[in-house]
Amino acid sequence: MMIRALARGLAGKRQWPITLALLLLIAALVMPPVKLPRDNANYIVTFDITQSMDTEDVGSGQIPLSRLDYARAAMRETLGKLPCGSKLGWSIFTGQRTLLLMPPIEVCGNFDALLSSLDEINGRMRWTNWSRVAEGGIYSAVHTAEQVGMNSAVIFFTDGQEAPPVLPSNDRVRAIADSKVRGWLIGVGGDQPVSVPKTDANGNRTGFWRADQVIQVPTIPGKPTTAESHEELSSLRGEYLASVASRIGFGYARLRDASSLTKAMLDPNLAHSEPAEMKVNGCPAFLALLLLTWRFLPLPARRVPRRAALAAIAPVAALQTIIQGKRDRGLASRHITTATANPAGTRAFSE
């Protein structure tokens, strides 16, 4: 009975907005996502976690940050600016190879998981203290991206510190070019050489590296003697990284702030077109809201015609009142005239 009464009520002429709004809300609940082509990018973000990345010489505040912390902070800010549908995963580098921590996952649906896992990347994950950035790390990162697939691009954070600096061999350059993996090297660090913190296996700082504890760049026989090597000190090797990037077909950018990282990651050359699910059930829900608002609220647009009609009728009603008043006065005057002219008839009538 109640259902029938409700159906009759909704079928009324005045209730059609409610009926249509109900149908739109049902459509919003059952409508599946629509797949539309969209330009997205998939990234494997690799962090250099060697001890030189613990050097505190970057940041915009009064207290400098370590290079690794600065890179993570920039990545945290950029993560919220990546378009939905993009996918991102984490990787770390030390020694001469990278280790994939998380394969690329969609950024909007897994935003909290990406942030929490990013906070856990630190120097305690190191399995060795030496590094070959170009010959080992970048090549390994490209190889990992190739294995993961999904048109993954490489974002590689590093200061370029290695002893001695070694450009990638021609075989490695050809292997990277043949893979068709693209990406950016992101340089992190200051311009002035500073001491590199020394940490134990648990990540506890135990001092700084001394000159006699690290491998210095050897003198090459037959070449002019260069300045004395000080590999115990570290600064950004920007020119070296730019040279490596140009040889392997990558872009190079110095991490000055989060915007420089965002610009690199939104590079159109890294994007590819793929079908992406897009939720469109908000459209019928919004239309239902408009209908219900129009039905129940006294909108000014619905009151204006009524006021206009009343304003048009008012002069006519006033004119009718004046005419009726004149008629009444005319009848009264004729009655008085008749009574005065024939008083006997009036008396007879009254008797």
C-alpha cells in the first residue's frame, strides 16, 4: 500500500522533478567508470642512498637539509601535482645497481601509500658504501624500467659523487638507447665541497670521512697534473651528470626547488596515451541536485512572473472599482429624483 501511494504521489504533475531526480540518483549509483584515452606518464623514481647523499648542504631554510631529505621533500610536493592516472614506483641505488622497492601504482588512488612508503626510504637501506652512478646505477635503473614495462620513465636523484668519475661505456650507452626508456637525472647538492658524514650500518652518524679513508682520483701518466683530489669532500657534480644525460638521451635538471622537479616529471616526452578509467557518475548526481533545488526552493525566477501578473492586474481592478462606484452613485441619484417628483406614490407604496 505504501509503495503504491508513493508511486501515485511521484506520478503527479507537480512531482515530476522528484521522479526524475530519483532516476538520476539511481543512474549515478550504478553507472560504471568510462574508459577514455588520456596522456599519462609512468615513473620509476630512484633515490641515490649512498653516504654522500647524507651531506647537509641544500634547502631554502636556515637549517640545511641532507640531499636525500631534500629530494624526498621535493618528491612529496610534486606527488600531489601529478595528474590522476599517472603511475609511480620507488627504487633505490647504491654500489652499482638499483633495487626496485615498489612497482608503479596509480598516484591518486594510492596517494597515502606512496607518501608513507616514501618516508621510509633512507640510508639504513644501504648494502654497500661505494657507487658507480653512470656505469652501474643509471644503467641498472633503465634495465629495471625495461623489465617493469608500462612505458615507465626513470627519474634518478643523485649528486653524481663517485670515485673516480667514470662515463658509461659505449656498450652501456647503446643498451640504454636501444631500450627506448626515457627519463631525467635530477642533480641534488650544493656548489661548495663539504665533508661527507660517516654512518654505521644502523644509520647512526659516527663522524666524517677523512682523506685517507676514501679512494682518491689517481694521477694519469702522461697527462698534466691536475688539482689534488679530495673525494672525502662532496659537492654536486652537475657538469658530469649533464654529460652523462646527453650521452644516454636523458634530460638533466638541478633540484633547486619542487617546481624544477615538477617541470621535469610533466615533460610531454615522458607521456604516452593509454585508456584510463574516468568516473562520470557525478554528472547525473549534480543534475539531480539541481532538480531538487528547483522543486523545493522558492527561487526568485519562479516568483518574478507572479509579481509581474499582479502588477498588470492591479490597474484593471482599480478601474473596475471606479466604474462600479460611479454606477452606484448614479442609481442612488435616480432613486432620490423619483421620490421627490411623486411623494404620494411613495406614501402609497410605503403604506
